[in-house]
Amino acid sequence: MGNTLTDISFDCLPFLVEQEPIYNMKGQKVSKSYYDKSGREAVRLRYERIFKDYTYNNVVYSNVFIGLCKRIEYLDWSGEIAYTKNLQPYLFNLEPVFLGDGTETIVSFSSQKQREILRTERYKADDWLNAKNPNLYAMLYQRYTTAYNYYLRTGLKDDLVNEIDSEVNPEINTVFNNEVYGYEPMTVKELIILNLQ
């Protein structure tokens, strides 16, 4: 059936039509569906992250992003899940990420594939924000260009969050304090920070 990073192709089944995958605000792939000719969803692929305790040099680190998993949900005629198949997980070959202060303090773990996935998600989230609210996106990009680009390249968000938190421009703070339609009482500022990795 393929590994977790490669989508299973249902293209060979002439009675199914593929739909564009669904991504959340953070740029993470959530699901992908196939529909029959009548427009009824027949197969759904679900994508999830695996977070677990990870042991390195006899030290246990909690809540580490160690891999990805995918499951296939086959739906019956009423739209209910009739059968689920969990695929084998895709696990990262993790290496420690050090603080860099000469103390060999480990701050996280990463792998080449994990970094690639996270980088892709950051840019998809960036595109999502631009598509949903071009004016807000333009304001953020213009006001925080250096910190925002640094975050996109590296995934390190502290500088960007600090600049947003210490904003003194009343017009920008007015925008930040607006509630997000459909996510009330979440503010624009909270939504922006929530969607950073």
C-alpha cells in the first residue's frame, strides 16, 4: 500500500474522483478524499503526527515529534466509516539539536525529512494566511519583514512573537485585538501566534 509519505493512488479505479487535499491553518495536511461519480465520499485518507517520549543517551524527552501516520477510511453508502486501515508509521531518524552555548544542552530533535516537512508546512500556512486575508498578510509582512522571513526559513518564532507582543502602533494593535470570525473569542493576534510552529 506504500509508505506514509506517499499517497495511495486510487486513480486506477474509474469510479472514483480525487479531490484536492485539505490543509489546516498551520499548513498541515489533514485529509484527502475520493468521491464516486454521484458525488458521495467513498474513501478518505487521514494524516496525523506521532508525538511520543523519545530516549536519547538514557534520558527520556517527552512529547517529541517522531513521525507520521496515515489511515484509510472506507465509507459506506450512508457516509459512515465502514472500515479503517492504519498504515505503518513513517518514523524519523532523529538527531539531537543543541542549544549551541557550549554546554551540549539538547533543545529538540530533528531529521532531514522532519525539517523538510516543517518547512513546507510553514510556507503552506503563509500561503493560507495570504489567501484568507491579503490585507492582514501584507501588514504583517511589511511590519515584521525580517523576523517573519527568519521564522519562515528557520522555524524559530521567538523574535517574531516578541515583536508582535511588543507592538506599540495603535492601528496595528486594533487589528490584532479584533476577533476572528468563526473562531470567537479568539483575536487576530492569538490566531497568528497559535499558527506558528
